[in-house]
Amino acid sequence: MSKIRIKNFGPIGDGYIEKGGWMDIRKATVLIGNQGSGKSTVAKLISTFTWIEKALVRGDYPQKWFERKNKLKNQYLPYHRLENYLKSSGDKQTEIQYIGEAYSISYQKGSLSIEEITHSSYPLPQIMYVPAERNFIAYVKSPKELKLSSPSLQEFLTEFDNAKNELRGPEPLPINSTAIEYDKLNDTLNLRGADYRLKLSEASSGFQSLVPLYLVSSHLANSIVKNNGDNQNGKDQMTADEMARFRKGVEEIWNNDSFTEEQRRLALSALAAKFNKSAFINIVEEPEQNLFPDSQWEILQSLLGFNNISAGNKLILTTHSPYIISFLNIAILGHDLKNKIEDANRTSDLLPRLHEIVNKNSLISSADVVVYQLDEKDGTIRKLPAPTGILTDKNQLNMKIREANQLFDALLEIEEDLAI
């Protein structure tokens, strides 16, 4: 399991969480907190360091190239516009440590130090950052139409374009019994219901937020399976540069006369493992954006389902919604109940009832979930307790609901005093 430790970076201070400040990056990792507390900052750092690890495994550049002074600031943090979050003066200097599956990476005083970790396997990931600013995509026909200064948003637009072009008919959406289809002739995305057909650009803001998130997540999660399954016609996920390096590596292996046939086969297998993506790290800002609570539950189930497609997949969410935490508990409790039902040999009568409540593909173990609460006032990060496997309801999101109820009660007391 990967983990990260962040100190004095942007809104994140030096207030450590448990275990010396380490944050586990589990199969499902959720970040909650007020605006400006650092939720997106943490998510973007996870994106950045998992990408660096992937580039090291893939052999994009020598390790010493990554370790040059200011390489992180000048080369990688600008991808998410984080370069100005570094602190380099006094006793508040930035420190970041990341321990992944294949490499340990530490940042101090402007430089990265990297140490390879002995590992038996490494699931090369497809990493996607789904930004909160995704709504406007409904109005964009092609990424080329926009001259965006944000590389991460450009990449998301490109994958959205790829997902759109992969549609081979109406794709069911998880809300309102609707489907999305791509009209290639007119280059438009259309929503289809039982008795209507509507351009996505004319649809509600909830659909304009959900469709890009759903299509990209579905496309990338399923493309990983396609490229690592029996289907040999799946679209190759390598970039042109990756393909060139791969072919060069293959050529070097075949030209090495000292290899036996078995050694050559093993070398080719090891080379392929470095390039074929076998996991999907889906980092999503505010999945609840513009969605009614029922729809928030449906999109969360979809994201958990995509996350469960492959063992190496990970889902990282930032959220302001108390419903997301509550619904996550339902998926956890459902997983626990499934195990109990199987142990009691009651699968025939009780499993169907369970799956009517929670999609069977969306169940998740409590051991695979962690929620962190960030505080913008003191820059701390705290792990949300889950004493029985179920996440506690004593968190910032639920406390705000309680505060609203208390304010309402106070107003009622004033109204009652008027009658005296």
C-alpha cells in the first residue's frame, strides 16, 4: 500500500496525523474539509508522485535526472499549478515523502531523493485527474478548440474525446434512466430518455458534470481490462514515445546473442510489464457536483464499480457532501453483510436482497477505505475514525448539518417567546 507525508506545502501545515504524519493511499481514499483546507492539494500531490514513480519504473529518464535540484518545482508541480505552494524559508520548509509500490521518493531543500524498493510486481497505472471544472466540457467539441494553460485539464479533455469516440451506441448512465450517445456526423453528445433526445450542451448542470466524469472513468477502467485480457484487438494505451522506447528495448533484447531462448522470453516479459498499464488510479474532485442525493449515490456506486474492476485500481475523492460519506458506509456495510451471508449459506435468498440495495460490483471492504479530514485553520490532517469498520458520523460534514438544526431550534425558541 502506498502512502504520503506532507509538511508545509500550500495550506498544509506541520500538524501531523497519526503514524508520524503518514497518509495511507488505499483502494478508496476520501478527502473532506472546508474550502482552502488542502483537499485538492493532497489529491494533486498523490497524482504527481504516483506519476513520477510510474515514470521511474517505465524508464522514461535516469533516476539522477529526477534528482536534479528544482526538478520537481520546475518540471512536475506546474502540471497541477502547485509550484508556488512550495515553502523554502525559515523553519517552515516543505517536506514531502512518498512510499509507493516500487520507489520511495523524498523531497527536501529543492531536490528529490529516490530509492528503489524491492518488489515482485508493479501494476503500471493509468492516472487520471478529474477536475471540478469539468462542466464546461459539454460545450467543447474538441480539446483543440481551447488553448488551455492547465496540462491536467488538457489531458482530461483528451481522454473525454477518446471516450466519446469509443461509444458504439447509447451508453446507459447511472441516473434518471437515461443514456448518452455520440452523433459522429454532427459531432454532438446527446442524452436519450424514454421519450426525449437532448443535446448535452442543453441539459442540466448535473448531467454536464456527471457525463464527462462517468464516460472518462468507464472508458479508462474498461480499457485497462481490455488491454490485459484475451482481446488482442484492444486499443494500445502506449503513447508514441512509449512505443518507440518499447520497440528499442525489444530490438536490444533480440540482438543480445548472449541470451538463451528462456532468458530472452523472460526479458521480453519483463519489458512488456513495464509498459502495459494494468491499473487505473482515478482521482476525482467533487463527484457530487450539481447532483441530487439520489444521483450522488448512483455515481458513487459507479465509481466504486470501476475501481473494483482491477485489483490495482485506486479511487481518490475530494468531497463537500455528507451524503458521499454516508453512502460509502452503506457500501462498506454491504460488503460486511455479503461475507456474513456467505458464511451462513444464505446466498440464494439474502444476496439478491442485498444487491437490490447496493450494486454487487460496488461493495468495498472497510480495510480498503480511509477518509481524511483537513482543517484550513491550522493546516492539519486527521484520519476519520472507523472503530467498527464503519466511518464515524462525527465529521465536519455531519457537524454542519447538526449546527443547522441547532440554529433552526434557536429560531423556534425566539418565535415561541413572541407568543408569551
